Amino acid sequence: MKYPGRKYHGPMTVSIVFRIILACVLLLTVGSMSLSGQQGSGDTKSGDTKSGDAKSGDQKTTQKFSASAIQIEPTDPGDVPMPPEFRMAVYENLITQIEKTGKFQHVYRSGDKDAASAPDLVTLHTTAKSFNKGSQRKREVTTVSGATSLVLNVHITDHAGQPIVDRDVRGKVRFMGENLRATYDFSKKVANIVRVTF
């Protein structure tokens, strides 16, 4: 029976409407999955790039140089009033500590003519940047004053004169010990730089 004023929807009409709704739901689902996949792919690529950058950074930080010989030059005081005994102590301690690293077959003193025969010779220069003699007596009495410290620029160049290391290094003796021990502290730090670099 059909009632006046009411529209009658037959089975065919309901079926068509249902199919349209189902198609819309499927399209929305597929679109959502595709967008999610693209975002995931972008994150992976970004992660791969970061990983690659990290590996590249590691390679840069672990780069080492090779040399069979090094020649050590006396300390240049520059404009710093560093006493001769301190400059000599720096020079001698550097030779001793760099020999102990075992990184070079030969450690040459300044002026050694045999150094010229080394094709991969590197040269170490030191230049005084600052110096404070301090006081051994004050350190022994107060332990909070009288520190001896020195800062020298460490410059290592290859056979062609190209820089390998160029940095300032501080040596100090803050508590017990004679003033010249600051040069030993400095030389130990330079030896550590050599171990990392070669």
C-alpha cells in the first residue's frame, strides 16, 4: 500500500545508495593509507640522511695522518717574557713525550740534517701566548695561589708546509711541585694531541 505524501524507495534505490556510501568509505580508507605511507617513507629517508651525516661526521673526527718522522723546533717566545729555562724545558719535555707516543720512527731535534731525508717529515712549532711564573712557595703554603701556567700555540705542518694541527695548549702546576713542572704538563697534553692526530 502506498500512502499519500510519502515517497516509496524500492529495493533497487536502497541498493544504489548503499553502493555509493561503500565506495566513499573505501576511497577515504585508501587515501588515508596512501598518505600515511608517504609520511613514513619521508621519515625513513630523513632518518637515513641523518644517519649518513652522523657517519660522515665520525669519519671526519677519526681522520688520521701518517708520518714516519717529526722535527721539533725550539719554542718561540714571541712577545711573551718567558724565561730561557722554561723554553728549554718545553723543548726537552716535548722531545721526550713525543718519543714515548711511538707514533714516529724518528724524532729529530731542530737543525738535525738527517731530517731532510724523510719524505713525509712533519714539523712541530710552539709559540708562547701567555706565561705566569707563579710561586712554588705560595703553592706549598696556601695551595690556592701561586699557580704557574703557560699557554703556547702548537702548530704542526706537513712536508709541504700545510697545517695539520693549529691550537693553543695550556700547561700548569697548581698545587705541589716546582714551577718547571708546568712545562711537563704542557708536553703531556701535546703528546695526547699527537696520539689522536697520527
